[in-house]
Amino acid sequence: MGSIDAVVAAAVAFVGSHFLLSHPLRGGLVRAMGERGFQGVYSLVAILTFGWLILAYRKAPISAPLWPVGDGLWAVATVLMLIASILLMGSLIRNPALATGGRPGSFPETARGVYAVTRHPMMWSFALWGLCHIAVFPVTRNIVLAAAMVVLALVGAALQDRKKQRLQPDLWPEWESKTSYLPFAAIAAGRARLGGFGLHALLGGLVVWLAGTWAHIPLAGWPAGIWRWL
């Protein structure tokens, strides 16, 4: 039988190793083993620590829910997960925040679509995933796992801004001036306009949302999303 302490330890190892390898240790490791060697080590550590986290999660006992979860909370989470899916799929095209292996990144002339919402759409999609799963499944082991994903996404996005400012001083600050870290803040400030979502974001997000929520039935044994009401 596992324990919540094991889930916490695995979550700290997963998140902490990611931050250490992505920021303070990255430069020295890249110089020592090259970009490909570093990516190999980074991927191996991420796989091992994430595997430990999943194993610890599965072995940990299920505690009583910390609050009641009704249809209203499920409805809010369902809508937020659709938004998260759109952000995720939109982030896969022309995303200046994605790693380029040292090559110059591509920056859109204007912030449109998911980038008008936030310059970190992928990170916010993961954060929304974590927050929604905490809301509708408030047991201790799930809160620890999902909170780790939220911290990794949102703190990681902030640290990524700092790293990009250092690595791309002529490009990233200009991109920051057109966008926002917080969702919809650039739109509210008049720096960006809502709209311009491509089919890859809207249709792709809808497909991922439908498939991902349906997958809870065979994987978790209970329906999620709109499948709760169908």
C-alpha cells in the first residue's frame, strides 16, 4: 500500500527536476554534452520522475472528498476544459515559446487567436486541466498530482519569460508588449484583439475535448464532460 507522502515526494521530484534542468543546470549541461545529449538526459529524467509520480498516485489510498461536487461544478469544469483544449491545440502552430533547439524562433506580427488570450496558451491549458481536476475530484492524492501540474505550468511559464528575455532580448520583449501572461489581460488592456482562431485550434480543440472527456469512461470508470449528461 502506498501513501500520500510518496505522491508528494514524487511530485516534488518531477517538478523540481524540471525546473533545475530547464534553468540553472541547463547551460552547463548543454556545454558538457551538447544540445542532443542534454535533451536525452532531460527526457529520461522527466519520464522516470513522471512514471514514479503515476505509480505513487495509483498506489496511494483514496481519501474522502474535501468538498461536495455537483452538476454545477461539473458544468464549469466542462466549459473550462473545452477552453483548455482550444488553447492546447492552438499553441501547436507558430508558438514562439516552444523550444527551437537553439535556432531563431518565429514570431507572429500580431497576437491573434490563442496568443491574444495569453502568450503561454500551452502552459495555461495544463494549468486549467489541473484546476478542473482538483475541482471535480477533490481527494488528496489527486490534489497533489494536479497541483504539481499547475505549479509546473504557471511557474514554468513565468521562468520561461525570464529565460526568453535573456536569450532573445531583441524579440521577446516586443512579443511581451503585444501579449500577456494572464489570460485575456492583453485584450482588456487593448494590446490584442479577440479573434483569429484557426480551425486547428477550434476544431482540433473540440475533437481533443470530446475524445479526452470520453476517455474517462474506460480509463477511470466514470464519465466526464458532456458525457455525464448524455
